Amino acid sequence: MASYDVIVIGAGPGGYVCAIRCAQLGLKTACVEGREALGGTCLNVGCIPSKALLHATHMLHEANDNFARMGLIGAVPSVDWDAMLAYKDNTIDQNTKGIEFLFKKNNIDWLKGWGTIQSQNQVKVADKVYETKNIIIASGSEPSTLPGLEIDEKIVVSSTGALSLERIPEELVVIGAGVIGLELGSVYSRLGSKVTIIEYLDNIMPGIDNDVQKEFQKILKSQGLRFLMGTSVQKVEIIEQRAKITYQNRKSNEEHLMNADAVLVATGRKPFTDGLGLDALGIDKSPEGQIKVGSDWQTKIMGIYAIGDCVKGPMLAHKAEDEGMAVAEQVVGQHGHVNYGGIPNVIYTHPEVASVGLTESELKSQGHSYKIGKFNFMGNGRAKANFAASGFVKLLADKKTDRILGCHIIGPAAGDLIHEVCVAIEFGASAEDLALTCHAHPTYSEAVREAALACGDGAIHS
Ligand code: NAI
């Protein structure tokens, strides 16, 4: 019987990163994965394919809206949907093959199949039992749906089906104005679909900064997305290959009907722990289905750990990766640590939206005294040259100490810009530290520095 120091269950960003770090720390490591390819939801049916489609359709948008303005005259490209899907699939393939290569390089065994934990030291995969000193569960999450709503992945789809629709729908209804709804809604809107987003709450993207929410929704509306806010979906029926959606305004209780070629259900995800054998082991879960762990990610059974989307915290690939590295260090007796206050959040629409740290409403509810440094991309030369001057950087710092508490960006390359603030937060920096740091001209990053200057004596270009 093969025996290991550690068996990681799941090869998504949490599990595969964890397996590599375990191997780097000298542990004999195996990783269990039941999909045909490594990389989990993120690489196969999540972050990576959606970014390929966002990129391709953003290029189309640039060609349609901006080329002529820059003196690039000529035919606007037409869409070959099958070729675009092939580009997306090729992107997935390159990335998943990359992980296979990294597993080989680090001598990690890929145990192919779905794993069941049989005891503290045994994992069964495809009828074989493997001995191990430690088990790390990184089994991820799956889409959650609405009661009574059946996802067929053809007409009523989750994010998985939305990445491979047979044809571009003329009319698409998206249920949920969260990150998946807005990213994939943007993709199809750019491809010419008439997109209606139905959201139960009164604001899009619950949890993000209120100023960003308002600016974001205004920009998305100007791009052609239609929003029905404060609205809940009652039922979706399939009639002659079309969806008939019954929805209700939350305040007036009025019911309405709408037809669409496809419905994307993007109302959140839930932990995926089926078949792991947790109940038999007596491992506790929260009412939301998250595996309960301590600050060292250990379950109540010694040597069995859990990380990523199947435990508490934001369901983000990079949060899972950080936990994966930290738990590997815990297993070898080091002090792996994750700073949950410094985890960035990015929405890859155009413009991008990114944040780290606390929002203004969180600071208010904590009674924290803070100052705001805000800078509009309209004052940034590079953004103006690139027709990307919508949005702003909003930096929040402690009123007395000037320590950076949060940053909220909507604008070009926000998902990259946020990282200098992540580093600043990690180092306990002040807004003045950022303001005194030289930023190259002309770059979008100057907007971050200007927001930091605005926390002090004032931004230069506003
Ligand atoms: P989400 O939690 O971001 O948004 C779900 C939205 O659906 C919320 O606005 C909610 O109010 C709304 N909603 C819930 N029930 C509803 C109903 N009955 N009718 C109308 N609206 C309803 O969930 P989403 O977008 O499905 O994403 C799932 C997870 O995947 C998130 O945790 C996210 O962090 C992760 N993810 C992250 C990405 C990124 O970092 N760029 C990209 C894609 C997913």
C-alpha cells in the first residue's frame, strides 16, 4: 500500500498550491483529483475561462468603440463563436497542463479519482486505499441555485454552462448582480445579447464600497446592461426551448413575465464536500456547509485539515492559495499565517473594480475616525490617452495615525493597481508612505499616489 506524508484532496488553486508547497518543504505528497484535468473550478470552469472570454470581448468592444477614435479605420471584426470558445478551451488546456508539469517537477503523485477519507490516516481513491500521516481537504465549492429552479446547463445555466453556450443568446437573463453575474453579463452584452440582470437587493455587488457600487452600476448601464433591482425570481419555465421567467418586485409585490434564450443563475456558491466521508468521521460543518477548522486550519481530528472555499472566508482562488501555503507550513511545524485583512477582491469587468481592507461603511459601523483621499481617473494623463478615464481611486486612512485602512478602485487595471495598497497594508504603511513613493509617469498607478496625496495636503491633478 502506497504511503505518504500528506494527501491533499482537490487540485484547485488551494489544493495544487498546497501540494507544491508540501513537496517543497520535503513532504512525500499526493494530490487527489477526480476531474479529467488539474486546476479545479478556477482553471477549468471559472476564473481562467471567464477571463479569456472577457479579454476577447473587450478587444471586440475596443474595436467597435475606440478604434476609429484613434485613427484606426477599417472593418470591425465579426464574432466566430466556435473559434472564441476554442481559444478559451486552449487557454484552459495550457494552464492545466502547466500544473501537471509542476506536479511532475515536484514529484507529486496525482491520484486520479474522487477521494473518500476512511480514517485519520487513510484515503480511498478509485478502490485503492492510501496511507498518509496528514490529510488536507481542499474540495472547493459548487454553484448554489434557487429552490425549485433546475439547472440544465443548456437554457438555465450556472457559470459552468454560461462558459460554453451553444450559441450567443439574443436575450439573456442573469439572476444575481454579484461578481459572476456582472462578469459574464458583460461578456454577453459585448457579444450583442440583450442582458437583463435581476437582483434581489437594492445595490449591485453587496459588500463593496457604496461609492464604487453607484459608479459601477452607472457605467454598466451605459454599456447597455439592464438592471431590475429589488426583484426576486419566482419561477423559470422552459417552453419551446425558451425560458419564461416570472419575477416580482420586492416592495410592490407586482409580478411580471419575461422571455429569454438563456438564464444564468449566479446567486452564489456553496462548499462542496460530497463523498468525503466527513459525517462518518464526525468532522463538524457550519449550517452553511463549511468545514469547521481552527486557526491552524485543523479540523477536530488531528492531522486532518481543510482550506479554501470549503471553509469560512471569501470564496477566492488567491485566499485558497494563501491558506494552502500556510497550512503546508503548519504541517511541518512552521508558523504559516494568512492576513485576512489584506486579501484583495477584483471584478474583471471593464473598467475593473478592486478593493482591499475596510469599506467606509465598515469603518463607520466600527466608530473608526478616518479620512478619505479620492482621485478621479479623469485627472490621469495615461487614462485619458487610452479612453479609460472613468472611475476613481478611494483611499481610506486612519484620521490620527494616517495608517492605510482600505482602498477601493474602479478604473483601468484596478485589479493590478490594488496590489501596491495590499503591500502597503501588509507593511502597516501610512498614506504618506504611498504619497512619498515615486510613481512612474505616465502610468495608471499615479492615480493611487494622487489618492494618497489627497489624504494629506492634496492631490496635484484635481
Ligand atoms: P455573489 O455572492 O457574488 O453574488 C450573488 C448575488 O445574487 C448577490 O448580489 C445576491 O444578492 C443575489 N441573489 C441571491 N439570491 C437571489 C435571488 N433569489 N434573486 C435575485 N438575486 C439574488 O455570488 P456569485 O456571483 O454567484 O459568485 C460566487 C462566488 O464565486 C463568490 O463568492 C465570488 O467571490 C466567487 N467568484 C469570484 C470571482 C472573482 O474574484 N473575480 C469571479 C467569479 C466568482
